[in-house]
Amino acid sequence: MKGVVLAAGLGKNLYPLTLVLNKQLLTVYDKPMIYYPLNTLALAGIKDILLVCAPKDVHIFKRLLGNGSKFNIHLSYTVQKKPLGPVNAFAMAKKFIGDDACALMFGDNIFYGKGLVNKLKIAAKNATKHNKMTMFCYPVKDPKRFGIVQLDKHNNPIKIIEKPKKPKSNLCVTGLYFYPPHVTKHLPKIQLSKRNEYEITSLNNIYVANKQAEAILLTKGYTWFDAGTFESLLKSSQFVGSQRKRSN
């Protein structure tokens, strides 16, 4: 199974910091943000990982991460020349993925929870053994800001709506997805959204419509951060710092 981490965005919500430094290179407590998604994929048992970067950042990531050997993974790199959204960035990994199952993770997502490893392995098995995609969902206080999933009474996804004006749930679809083999065949089907991006929600809704989607709920005992704003970057740093102190 392959892993893909997206780290090519402009990080506009963190201007002016990200005018000179990629968002995923900012510090979350005591480590660069990019360490966290790489660690999450490694916990899922994924060792072959591709990092999708902007052209100006590749040499910095290579200097920081190298070939991944110090993290016990094999890391390679590719570029997204224009910031046209996550599906466009994902398409840069088409050759790398081939016909394999893969996990896709946004480079600013941070997950914590004692049972996380088990849930990651369930998602990997869904992709490799059961031909299903898996999304990780987390309850949020401001659902109008996120892609929100509606579930049936059996917790099966019915539909995902990006930034709904009238949310039908508070379950945000986080930036971690496990896809079965041949996911790249769906990428040409995705059309530009009103935000002039190729949205990951559009890709995920293909699996929802085909009844090939599973939702893993991260509720009590789990924490998720989308560390792409000043507030969430501060909160994630404070949380990670408190966890470090508890474990010492």
C-alpha cells in the first residue's frame, strides 16, 4: 500500500508566515508540522510515501527529510506546479500509486488517540481486502467551515457536502483517506468547483454514491487538528506539548 502526503498549498490562512515558508514546515510544539502526517501513515504500516510539494519547496523538504530512512520509511517527491486543489495534487502521484491501494493525507492534519493505530489498520484493510475507501470523521463546533458527512442509522455515508450553509450533521471529514486500488481512474471525472479547485469531496462522493465508502468516527478519546490557521496551529502546539509532558 502506498502513501501520499499533500504539502503544496499556499497556506493563505497563515499569511504572512507562509509567504516565505511552507505551512508544513512551521513548528507544532517541537517538530515541523510535516512530521505528524508522515508518522500517522507509518503507524498504518505504510512505508512507501510520496510528498507532493510546490516547486519552490522541494529542496527544503529534501534537506529536512531526505529519503525518509531516519523515519524508517522510503520517501520520494513530486511537484504540483499550480495550486489547483487536492485532487489535482493527488493526480501528480498517479505514476507512483499505479494500481495499488493508497492512503492520502493532508500535510497539516494531526491526529491523537490511543486506539488510532487499530483504526488505521482497519482502514488499510478496507482498502486492500474489501475494495472500499475509508474517511476519518470528527465532530466539530463550526461545521459550515468543513466538508460535512451525513450518515444513515448504520453510520454509512449518504453524502458529503463541502462547507454546507445548513449542515445536517457536525461530522467533519478530516484530511485522511484510504482508497482501494485504481483510485486514479476516477480523477479525470472531477470538475473544477466554484472555488476554482478540484475538490477532494467530489472524489469521495463517487465512492459514497457507489456504496464503497466507510466512515470511521473519531469521537471520545480522540483529537484532530487541521493546523492551517493561527488558532488551530496554537491549539495543536499546546495539545502536543501537554501530551509530551504527560509522557515524561
